[in-house]
Amino acid sequence: MKKFQTLVIGVLLAFGSVASAGDYGKCGFKSDCHPGVKCSSGRCADSAGSSCGFNSDCGGGKCRSGKCSTAPDGSCAFNSECPGGSCRSGKCKR
């Protein structure tokens, strides 16, 4: 029983590290991304280095010049482009 518990804890820790915030962006399915965000070419549209084609790709953010306003390398002009946050100095902040 002790070995089984150790195995279960190890598996849970492994999955926890895979899903850490630093790994966000890689995807195989839309469900790997934030709600409403498109998975395209293995990247979530709202992650750094990714792209979007339509506002609907961005899960509430705006697609501006091929980048989601909510992406770390995206930009915004209005608070409405930053769901759950505000637009400050051209970046969405929470």
C-alpha cells in the first residue's frame, strides 16, 4: 500500500509540474488553453509568440495586428480589450 501511495503522489506531482503557469501556451486541443482561446499550430492564441486571426480566437480579448491583446507580447488601447483587467501603458494588466 505504501508503494501505491508513493506512486500516486509521484504521478500527481508530475502532472502538477506539467500544468504550471510557465508551461502555458503549448496545446494540442482548445481545452489546453484558457476558456474561449483557440489552439492553432500547437500554441494557444493568447500566449507569447502565438498569433490570432479573429477576436473570437482570443477568449474575450481583441485580436490586434495578429496578436491577442491579452498575450504577453500583445497590446491594447482600451480596458474592454482586457477581460478581468485593465489596459495600462498599452498592456493588459490584472
